[in-house]
Amino acid sequence: MDYRKPAVFGANWSPSRYKVLPYFAVEKAVVMRPDITRIAEIGCGNGWNMSRFAQYGKRAVGLDVVPERVALAAAHGPALLGSGLALPFPPASLDMVYIQHVLHHIGLVERALNEVRRVLRPGGVLFLVETVEDSAIIRWGRRLYPRWLGDDINAPFTFSGLRQTLGDAGFVVETAGQYSVLFWMWEILPDQIPAMERLTPAAVAVEQGLQRLVPGQSAHCFVVARKPAAGGQ
């Protein structure tokens, strides 16, 4: 996904793509909960995720540090210029904070998570999607390309290390999983050459085979974490 261009979730996607991107089903179940109404996305980019939440019938506020991205995201809902290190929301004002492939760019992870915890209500949810370096391919790739579309990679994670970091920041991890050995590359290619989406079923078959052959080498993960309710878990 090139977040520097306008985008709408699902455009040009074949149904087979969802077979190897399991976090979408988990995410939808969380977003559709009746107690989740006030949502903010940190690092909203072009508003691609915001457009998906709108398709679920929910409205998210987007936040990004780049004015051009804020302008793109505004097509899908309210978007603000701001940093994940100083969130422009009152304490306990949000039901859910969504962060997709952004925490490793922020760098000051502890400070960012403290801000998330501050703005979430007791029992509120952090939904996190991240790249992890359990995959040797990701480790090699980051040595060759320490930036992604112009953004520095400041905080590498492993799956277990990220879960520990969330626990240390005061969150309770409820659901977590890893996915994608090579399919993350396929998310990029059809964005550049739309006709390649027709080959997605074949790419899915390759991905499913690799998951069986090289378990534990997944390049991405998702984590659903909760801010504890006042006075308890």
C-alpha cells in the first residue's frame, strides 16, 4: 500500500486475498462491538483504514504528521495534523486506538504507548498491526532499506518482544497472531500494477505453502490489547 496516493479499502482486491490476512476478521469483530464508537487512527496515511471503518458503519478520526497525508485521509473522515507522541485527545476520551505499521516509525515506543493509554477509556482497546523481525527476510530487507517510503524505521520488533512491551506499558493482551511470510510483497505489487491482482489466488497458494514449510517466519503480526478497567483487570 502506497499511503501517498488516494485509496479506498477493497478497491481492486480479489476475495482470495483475505484468506492470508487474518487480522481483518479480528479487527472487524472488535470495531463492530457496540461499545466501540470513538475511534482514532495514529498514522492514518491516506485514510485507507478509515475508509474500511466507514464501510463497517463506524467513523474514525485520523492523525498523521505529514500534511499531504492528512489531506488525503480527510476524504474518509475527520483528519488531524499531529504526532503519536502528543495525541490531541483528552484523557479517557477514546474507545479504540488503531495503529497499523506505524509504531516502528515513531521510535519512542514507551512514550507513544503511554499516550495511547492516557487517551483510552478504562477497558478501551488498542488494535496494533506491525511488522516483526521474526522473519529473516524482513531482517535482511531492513538492512538494505532502513527506510520505508521515506519514513525511518526506528524501533524493530519481534512478536514476543512486542507483546512484552505492551504488557510493560500497562496493557492486557487479549488476542494476538502472526501472518504473512511473503504475501506482504503481494500487497505492494498490485498497487503498482493493478492487473496483477488476477494472480492473487496463485500467490495465496504459495503463501499458504510457505506457512507450513517455515513456521515462525511470519513477517507481520496483529495484537488486540486492552487498557485495564479502573481498579482491576
